Amino acid sequence: MKAFRRIGIWQTAFLGDAVLTLPLIQDVKARFPEAEVHLFVRAGVEGLFSAQRELTSVRPFAKRGAQKGLCAATSLGRELAREGFDLWISPHTSLRSALVAKSVGARVRIGYSRPWWNHLAYTHLVDRRFDQLHEIERLMQLALPLASESVAPAESVPPVAPKPRLDLPPQAVSRAAEIYAALPTDAAPGTKPRPILGIHPGSTWPTKCWPEDYFADIARRALAAGAVVLLFAGPGEEALAGRIARAAQDSTGRLKNLAGQLDIPALAAALGRLDACLTNDSGPMHLAWVQDTPLVALFGPTTRQLGFFPRGENSRVLEQSMDCRPCGLHGHKACPQKHHQCMRDITPDRVWDVLKGMLGI
């Protein structure tokens, strides 16, 4: 069969899900090096992948805005059909995503075998194997139907998921460099520079958040040990970051509150330069681990077994065993059991024991 010329990958879920798709993107490009690869992401995320070398374009989809609804999905699919996509890959199980795929009309359309409407939208179906695989491997299942059509040499197509690589735009790297150049990292003569700890206390889901007084406790300990502390927070999280900064009671000038000052690419670049990072199970967690930043990730309502955890030797997941975990795939606005012990029982002492080793203090 002829090689694909124009490939669409539909990944309009959360930021972390898009990061987890990088190995699939790399694998598809390795199989079809001459093809254009176009990535469709949730609106607001597109800047993160604007420099990704495998991609011809990154396009936003306003699933919560102007393009909300099934009619908008069908209309978009018909517009894309005129561009001549011949391969379409989607890890989504929503009816909206199925309508887009069907309307695009690519000769090969790959999706998961469930739910039932995917059988009407895709030409090739694979089992997601949710209870057996982690998310990166689940996504890589979508490449299985391509084995017979790959034109790349066998040795160029990895037998397992390639290590994710995130290519950041130069302006984001420059912004991070500007921030780091202004930090008070100088220490006593003859000693190494002060280590830098990054803290991102937010999440889309409130029950995924470690208590803010615990984050403040860690910031105080890090400052007392001589570290620089960078506090990160996205839109809508500025008040949370402000409370933590005040509770940390910094008298050293080494705590920098960067809440609301960074877009996603610049945040990623800043996270990539840290000596250690502390986050909840969140998008910034994925931005840190994909760059091999030493990371402590706090898991409460979610668990490692769901498959969305940070990988690699530099990542540590801290969690507390409880009968009610996990209470959902994403978490909730409030604890269903009304105690939130899954997060409260992960103590600052336990977290600091790991972080201080990463920071070398």
C-alpha cells in the first residue's frame, strides 16, 4: 500500500494527556518520515508543541468554547476532509471525536474498539487494554495497525515506546533563562550554587491538591536549608500561590512567586531547569518528568495503577494506601468520603525526606 502523505493525530484531552502522546507521535514519524504530521490539541495547549520537530502543524480545538457541540465537530471534520488526510489516529472515546474522524474521511482511521460508535467511525480498531497497560503503552497500541504499511526501515521503528522528547520554542527557553539569571543562587565562597526547588500546588481537580499548609511547610524547610524556591501557578491559581507564599514567611528573599507570569511553554522551560520539583498529579507534573527533572509527585484520589504516573528514575510518586482509592479517573471537586485523608496522610516529613536528597541538602 502507498505511504501516507498527510497524518492527523487527534489529542484534545488535558495537557498531561498531550504530553503522554509524544512517544506515539515520534513512532508515527519514524514509520513515515516523509509524511506531514498534524497534531490537534485542546485550545490553549498548542504553543507547547509549536517547536516539536516531528510536527508540521499544531492546531487548537476549542472543545469548551466556540467549537463545543456535535455539529461543530462534524463541521470541522468536513473542513479537514478537504485537506486530504489519509491517516487519522485518535485515542478518544467520545462521540464528538468519532464524528470528527468519520467526517475527515481518511482512508485509514485508527481508534479504540470501545465504545460501540467507534466501529462506525474508524477503519481499524485496537483494544485499549486499560487494566493491563499504562497510558503510554495504551496509546502505542494505536500504532499496531501501521506495521504492514510502514515504509521506514525496521530498525528505525522502535519495538517499545520511545523515550518522550519535548522540543520547546526558543522564546520559552529564553524566558526561563531570564528568570534563572535573576535568582539569588550565589552561596558562600567555595561552595556550590544554591539548589532550586520548584513547587506547583494547583490542579484542575481540587481533590488532587495536597493541603496548601503542607506546601508552605515544605517551602519553609527548603528556605531554611539554603535553597531557592520557585512557586508556580496557572490562571485562576494566583490566590492559592499567594497564600502559600505568605505562609512560607520568607525572610531571605529566596522565594519567588511566579504565579500568572508564565505561559505553558515558558512554564515547561522553567520546570526543566529545576534541581527538584514538587507537584500534585497535574499537567505540570508531566512537563517536569518528560524533561527528566527530579520530581516528587503526590497522588491521592488517583493511583499509579491508572497508568498516568511520571516515569523514569528521577520521578517518585508518593501515595497513601486506602480502601477508597482510586475514587475516579480524574478526581473530584470534593472528597466523596468527606475526609481527604488520601492527601492529608502524605505528611510533609515524608515529602521532605525525599526532596532534600534530590536537592543535595
